[in-house]
Amino acid sequence: MNNSEFYIGWQPQAPERLAKHNRSIVIALFLLIAGVGTSLALLQRKFSTASFEFGQLTEVKGIYQSFPVPSLKVSTADDVFGNSSFITMPLVGYGKSGAEGVIAQLERNHKFKFDNHEITVKGTLLYSDGKTLLQIDQHDHPLVKVKEAPVYGRKATIAELGTVKLTGEVLDPKCYFGVMKPGHGKPHRDCAIRCIEGGMSPVFYVRNETGETNYYLLLDEAGNKMNGELKDYIAEPVSLEARAVQYDDWIVLYVRRGSIRRTGGLSWFKIKDGDISCGNPSSSLQ
């Protein structure tokens, strides 16, 4: 009997064949752990690049429009022919509330409606993925200046895009575009519900098969807010049918009643009529 491989734990060195076997196991376990760790890291979602300029107030001048959502049309640059380009900057309120209450109070103070008037307001910018929003808070005394003569020269560029069927996720834009990370999906569901119930204009997020994203404003068939109807579908993959209309750099979906359905996951939309590009028009405030 060959006892050369017999090993007692208190001996200073294990037999060569046993040591080689143990080394192989350790190396295999190391490679397995490294591979699993790398795979899990690659499968994680990329960290959001959304920004919220907390504590910093910025003055923004633009033409106020209450439809399709409270927003400012902000001039970004003039081309060689002297024509101005604009971005649409939706307004949101402080906390989990929309901007309508703040605007209504300012209108009462000035005794006229701001629609189609050039106003200068100060607020907190939030932005991500080519979209910029502005938070206004009554406590910041947001209204800096208002021109009492309405501006009619700058009209929205409106284009009918047909009837579409989309699959995506209902978001609250304030958290998604800057305030929270993550600002969508199941971890954010409770917060998103409260934000949309508080008056935030809901946004529909769609990602195509190549990873490109697009964002849509949601209204019902008659052009009214539908925040209450969306409560049970927020932060879940859903499909819907709608009439799509381009308003400058945002697309509005007039959602058909009863067309919202839960789905098994996010996927690229199918176009029934018309044509929609999934590319994002640039709307960052430079």
C-alpha cells in the first residue's frame, strides 16, 4: 500500500497531488466568481444621467402656454435668416404637485391669463435625455417679469401623425428627468402615483429595439388630463392606442378610452397609420 498521499492537517505541507487538486478548485472558483460578478454588473441598468439643480434658481424667459401642458416656449438661437428656434419646457410644481396652482395664483395676482404672454420666471431646472423641465415654487416668488401684450407671432408647429399603438411605461416627469434615481419602474411606483395624482402631467416612455428612447405627453381623446385614469397603470409595462399629434418638440398622445392594457414587457411600438420617429429632438437648455 502506498501511503505517500496520506495527509494530516497539522503537517506543514500537503502532498503534491492533493495540493495540485486543491489549487485547481480554488482557481476554478475564482474564475467562476469573477465571471458571475462581471455578468451581473453588465446586466445592471446604466446609472441615470438626469440632473436636478437643487438649491439653484435660474431665470427663464419664454412664452407661456397652458396647452397641452403648462409650459414655456423658450428661444434657444437664431439661424442665419433671423428665425428663432424654440424648445418646450414643461413646468412642474414643488413637491408632488403640478404647476397649475402656482400659475393660477400668479394670474389672480395680475388679473389676467398668461396664455401667449412672454413671462420671465425663476425656478429649478431638471433635465435628462434631451428634455428640460422647470420647477416653480410659490415660496420663491417665481414671477420676475411679464409682458402684458400677448405674443401671437410664435405659434406651435402642429402635425397630425396618425393613429398609433405603443408599448411603454407611464412616468411622472419630475422624478424621471431629474429628481429621483431611479425615477421609473417598480421601485419608484408609489412615488410616481402620488406625483401624478398631485397634478404632474404624465409622460409615456417608449424604448425601441435598438435602445433609443422617446417621450410622449398623455391626454384623453378630448384633450383633457387623464391623471386619475392612469393610476393603476403607472410604472408598469402597458400598451395603448392613441391619436398622435406633434406640438413642436413634444408629441401628444390622445389616448383612446379603454385602450390601455398591461403587457408582459417593454417593446417597440407598432404603427397603424402615419409615421413617428423614435429619435429625440434636442431640447436641452444650452
